[in-house]
Amino acid sequence: MRVNLPFDDPLNYEQRSFLQTIQQRQWKSEADTPVILSEILSLLSTGSAPELLAEEITPTPIVIKGDRPPLPVAELELPGGTIQLASRFYVQREPWESRCYEQIGKNAGLIRIKAPRQMGKTSLLARICDHAAELGYRTASLDFLETDEAIFEDLTVFLKRFCALISRKLGISPRQVPEFWDEELFGPKENCNDYFEQYILAPLTVPLFLGLDELDRLFPYNIVAKEFLTLLRSWNEKAKVNETWAKLRIAIAHSTESYVVMDTNSSPFNVGLAVELPEFNQEQVLDLVARHGLSWGTEETRQLMKMVGGHPYLVRLALYHVAQGDLTLSEFLVTAATDAGIYGEHLRRHLWNLQQNPELAAAFQQVVATKEPVCLPSMSAFKLNGMGLVSLQGNEVILRHECLYRPYFQSRLRIRE
């Protein structure tokens, strides 16, 4: 029985497919009550509905019409932050996920997830942690955005806090850290190393998965960052020859755009499985379109990808607002590359980062000023690629997301073609 649910109301594909397989009646007013009630009583007494005259009630055919899109299969989720483990809007990017799951099954398993912000690093890290738990591992995840900034200014303070946080997440009293720490005889890395071995790893009978997110938070503090990352590398090397350390599996996530404020030579990122998350391909974007309940074909999807490529966050943000009815695809295409559009915050963040680094901004101006590949100093090319603003082509770079970034930055950086 459909009450206040016309046959032409938009429904998601699963709902529509189900309803089309069953008998339906639509109640519009009190005049329909006697006829529908007669049908119900007949079904209860005989198991079959009476034959109705055409003038008594005319079933409305199921026709989907109107400008509104059908509703999505799942409740819409505003993009931003970690995608929930059970979300219908998470898109796997193989073979990387399978390789990550395989890597944490190995002794000395180390994974380095690298990509610009909003590319899905945290969501992947959460799934690796969940997979580790399914394998029976103990797990502990840290998000360095949750750590007080003052902690990063001193190596001893930072490593003490690091050991205390991991201890608490594993149900170990963090008060053991200051009791164990001997600053008179040993340095901070030696204390951290020995505490981890004796109090964290030695008592375990199963592997430990350690997930470290937003590692970029350390990068402005060069001494702390370098010493900590070197410590992680030494743990990885020990895991190859030491049974106690072989229990440790580590995954770290960082944004390459943060190299704008850090000398990359101080980061020993050259061991373990390196995962550089790619953008979505057309097939994956089409899949997301369907999950949002949009009846788009290849052409509409092509228009979206011409604007933002397969950037996970930018694609999902557009699909969310169109599916929500906030704007049409045509309106999106007109406003996307402006501060007033749905990407205003994303564009302004890139602009701010460039303004903090005049040398990098000057290099990017060269790219925006021409549609031809540009040869830049290697470090500038590396940083801009890490920020997601350019793509590398051999020793040259080209602008990424042409229809989004070129008009916006031509205006904001006052560039003439």
C-alpha cells in the first residue's frame, strides 16, 4: 500500500527493483478506501483479489519521471575525514589493498602510504588495522593530529608520550614509562627502544600492528622527525633477525605536500612497501555515480572527470551535492573553479600553501601560464606533484585537473596566458 508515495517518486535502484515485483495499490483519498478494503478482505478470505472495473480504480503505471535523481542505495555521506568501515561509498583501489594486507602478514612488515591530502590515506589505514584485528593481531593506532603541538619540540618528551600512548591503547599502565626511563644513563631513543621491547613486544604472543597517521605533524620539527623515523627504520631492520621484534608490523601515512616545509633528505623513507595512492579510474567513478543513485552515463561522468580527474574527495563531494539536490551537473561545471563553488575551501588551501612558499609559487605560475609541459627544478616539480597540483611526465610537469586549477589560479595568481 502506497500512502503519500506516488509512483513517480524517485527511489534508489534496489527499492525500485523490489517494488516492481509485487502487487501495489496507491491510496490517494478517502474515495479509494472502499475499493482497497474490498481487495484486502477478498485476499484474506479467498487468497485472491477480486476483478476490479476500470472505472473503480486505475493503477498508476510505474514511471520514473521528473528532474530529481533516484535516491542512493545507501544514505548519503558528506565526504570528509575517514570513510566508515561499513560505508557503501568506499572504493577499493587494487592491487594496493591486497598488497597491504599481504605485507602485514609478514615479519618486518612495514607499509608507507603516501599521497596528498584527501586521497584516502586514513581510510585505507583504518582498513589495514581492521584486517590486522581479523588476523588476531593486537592493534594500536595513533593520529598525530590528536597530539599536543608542544610535545613535538623535544625528543625525550615526544618519545615518552609515544610509549605512554601505545601502552594505554594496549591496556598497559602508561605510568610504567617514567618509572622505566633512565635519562642519566641512556638517551631518549635507547630508552624508547628498550621500553618497547621489554614492555610492549616481549609479553605478546601474537603480532602487534601499529598504525601511525598524519605523520606530517612531525615534519616541521626536523630533529624529532628525523630521529623518530630513523628509530622506526631500525625497528624494521631488527624485525628481520630478532624474534621479539618480528612481532611488530607498522603502517604509516603521510602527505607528500608536507615536504613543502620539510627537507626530505632527513626522512629515511626507503624501506618496506611504498603505497602511492592513485586517483579513481573511470570505471570506479561510474560505480560511485551508481552508488549515489545518479542516472549518469559515460558523457556526464566524462564531464565530471574532465574537471577533477579521479580525485577521490573531489569526485565524492560533487556526487554528494548533485545527489542531494543542492545543484545540477551544469551548475557544478560553472561554479567549480570559483571560491563560491563547492571546492572553494580546497582551492584556497592550495593557494595559501603556495603563498607561504614564494619560490614554489613562482614555479607553479610557469605551469599555469602554458598548456605545454614545463621543465622545473627537480625539487619544485617533486613538491608540486606531491601537492597534487601537477603530474610528472619524464623530466617535465603538466597541470593536473586542467579545468579546475587553471582558471582559478590564473585569476588568483594573476597570470596571463
